[in-house]
Amino acid sequence: MTYRQLGFSSQPNLLSSATQRYLNRVDGLLLVCLAALAIGVGTAVRHMLGPLVPVAATPVHLQFRYLPGYALRTTLRMFAALALSLVFTFCYATLAARSRRARQLLLPLLDVLQSVPILGFLTFTVTFFLGLFPGRALGGELAAIFTIFTSQAWNMTLGMYQSLRSVPADLEETARCFGLTSWQKFWRLDVPCAVPSLVWNAMISMAGGWFMVVYSESITVGNTDVVLPGVGSYVGVAIEQKNIAAVAAAIVAMMAVILIYDQVLFRPLAAWAARFRLGTGAGGVQVAEPWFLRLLRRTRLLSALGGILLLGLRKISYLPLGSRNGSVARQAASQGGRGEWIWRVTMGAVFLLALYQVWVYGRETYTLEQIGHVFTLGGFTLLRVISMLVLASLIWVPLGVWFGLNPARARAAQLAAQYCAAFPANLFFPVFVVGIVHFHLAPDIWLTPLMILGAQWYILFNVIAGTSSFPVELLEVCRDLNVTGWFWWRRVLLPGIMPYYLVGAIAASGGAWNAAIASEMAEWGSTTLTAHGLGAYIAQATQKGDMSEVGLGTATMCVFVMLLNMLFWRPFSDYAARRLKLS
């Protein structure tokens, strides 16, 4: 990784140039902005670390002047969750990609984690974090951050895992020829290959995290109410009071926050990540340099500090830690036989022990009639998830291909889709509730589209990415041979983008299961509409604070998700990896 790749024209000479010892106007402007941001962050953190006071003592005010402070506190929670997601992604994805035995355990667990709604765990997580810091606001803050974390981490982890598994074989061989250690290979080859996917999935995950903001900042579990000042709790109070103006103001504030961090952080990161793309696809054009990145290049002090930081990181990446690739391969080849047998026996014993504990607890707590009723509700929710995935695929796959085949359209669509995905779909819930009540519609049918409002964008994102990466040469051959119509879709394009589509469809499926709790029981003021399904069952049990019912509903959802993954998603993904590869 060179300084030119990192965004600098050459290695910085930190001491020889006298101009780098003084501030220019851009330095002064950015330093003032950083100081103002530091003061705001310090004030917000001080409140976060204070004592936990009753909700009535710190009400959420709907006056517009409070929104900037609320937006700052929500943004801090979002980026704290994103930082945790990055750490989790690097550890979890790397272990799953590098260890076959770990992969056998971690991949099925990841499939379940990204599909099981965290709202079903609120009863346990809130109790845990509040008990961990009794009487302190930090417990509620950590519960909110953890809730947002669960809406960000799984997509990033899956994206990095697939990037690590897709490193070109010739580059792997080159790393072995140069004798890179596992540490050097990870930072000099694996991470650069994963950077484009990691940056893009971080953008998507930040967008998806806004869906959980309302629920993470306004938590009700039994007799426990935790309301944290922020945009989410502001929206919750506005919906409860049917204040349309406050909801609109919250939307404007949210869009402003998204615009700021997109322009200041994600646009420069996306332009930087484009340097690490391998090859040229249908949309493989040079990404225009964002204005904020050009502004940073005009600084002196900040450029020098950035150069020092990057130089230190580069030296860390060169540390000769870990084993050489050859020794790792020999060690992996020598393992097997007795070790593999011990591993399988251990995992089987753990599974049987867990199954026995579940059986003992379930026999003492639940009746067969109750379990059968919950599984029936799970079947209703499963039908909703499948129907919405089919509908979203029929809509967004053709549009995503149309966008992806043109670089200009692809960039515009990606930006628009990012804002649409970031827009909290639960703000549409009151509109649906009012419409259903006004026209006397069936909640079991008309609440169903709410499940896919936020999750559908995963399909569009990945279809655009797959089409943009489609080889230009293959498209040219199809045009020369006049291959068009359904044959072109069936034999050329769909097989080429299928791995990308599956990533988006699996993420959308997880998002739909996540949204089931919120969408199957929607509220607007004192009006509550409930559909028959597992999500509504868990939501009602959470409001009552009934741990046994929450546990039964969540466990049932885990069973449905595991069966769906085992019987459909995983075999389909393996088939696509084997038979639908372009290279």
C-alpha cells in the first residue's frame, strides 16, 4: 500500500518544508470546526455518563431548538456502534475465513444472528446493561448502542468474509512467494482487497442503523421505561402525540445529519476505496474526487498529521508477526484424522447438551398447545417474508441491472438508494395505520409491506454492484452476437450477478425478520393495529415483560431462520459459488 494509494501524491516530508509548520486558512477553518465538534461531543458524553433519572424528570421536548442536540447524541451512538461493528467484523470474518473448523460454527451462527430481530432480545439486553451499571445512564446508553450494533455488524461481517474468501489465487501465490507472514498478508493483501466491500457495507449498515434508532432510544420492558434523548426518542414522542410537524422536523434533521456524514466521511472513503478495486467492470470508471477530500489536500498541519499517522500504520502492517504462509499451509494439511474426529465429537456433545437443556426448560415452562400456536404464528410471518422478498426482487433486480449498466446512472442510483435506505421506514408506519383504519382494510395483509420497506434496498445495492462489476468484454460479445431478450437474462446476466443478488437477498431476508416485530404491531397515537404473526407475539410479550413468552417467540424465530438457511439460502449460495462464477 503506497502513499499514492492512501491519497497522497508522495511520501510526506514532515520537517524539510517550512510551510508545513504553519497553519493556512483551511487549517484554521477545520480546526475551529473540530473544536466545536469536540465541545459538543464532550457535553453529550458528560450527559451519557451521568446518573439515570426517571423519564418524567427528563422529558423529550418537541421544540425544534432541541433537535440539534438530540441529533448529535444519536449520531454519537450510531458511530459508537459502527466502531464496535468494525472490530467485530475484523475478528469474526477473519476467523471464519481462515479456519475451516471455526467456519463450520461461525457461519450458521452469523446466518441466525443477522436474521433474528434484536427487538426480541430487548428484554434481556436492557436488563443486563442496566444491571451492569445500576443507577447510571451508561447502562441505557450501552443497551441503545448494542441495539444499533446488531443492525450494522452482520452485513459488514458477511461482506468482509466473502471478500477474504474471494482474494484472487494469483495474488495469494504472490504473497507466498514474497514470504509474507500471516500478519503482513492480512494488512497488505487481504484488507486492501476487502476495503471496497467494507466501505460500501459500512455505508449500508449506517443507513440500516437508523431503522433501529426509534426502538433503541425508547425502550419499554415491563415496568421499566428507558428514554434516551435523541432523534429516535423525539420521533417516538411525536408519534405518540400525533404531532406531524415534529415528525417532519425530525425527518429534516435526520436527512441533514446523513448528508453531513456522507459528504465529510463516506464520500471521501468511497473515493479512496476505489483505488483498491481489482479489474474493470461495467461501471468501472474513475470516481470523482469529493470536495471535502480536495479541501483536506489544501491543509498543511492536518496533512502532516495524517502523513505521520499513515506512516505509523504502514510500519505496523510490516511487523513480522505470525507464521509464514507456507508453514500455515503445512500445519493445516497436517491437521485432520484424530483432531477432526475430536472436533466433531465435541461439537456434537455440545449440541446434544444444549438440546437437552432446552427440552428440560421447555417441558417445565410451556405446553404443547402453546408451542404449536407460536409455530403457527411463525408460519404466517414466514409467508410474509417470502412474499415480500419475491415482490422486491421482481421490482429491483431489473431496475438495478438498468442502473448498473450505465456508470452515471449507477452513481446516481447508489446515492439515492443510500438516502432511501437511511430513511427510517418506521416513520411510514403511522401513514399505513391511518390508511388501514380509514379504508377498513385487513391488517394481516396491509401491514405486510412494512416488513420490506427498509430491507428492499439491500437487493438494489447489491444488484447494482454486481452489474457494475460485470465484465465489459462479455457484454460486448453478447452485443456482437445479438444475444438479447430472455436468453440474455437467463444465460448471461442473471448467472453473473447471482452471487451479488444472494448477498442482498439474504440481508433483505434478515431485515424482514428484524422488521417483523415492528411491522406486525404498528401504532399511531392511541391506535394500535396487530397482524397475526410471530413478530406481533414477541412485541406483545416484550411490552408485558414476560420473559418466558419472549424466549419462546425468539427461539421459534431462530428455528424458522435456521431451517430457511439450511434448506434454501446456504445450498443456493454454494451452488452459485460453484456453478455461477465468471472466473
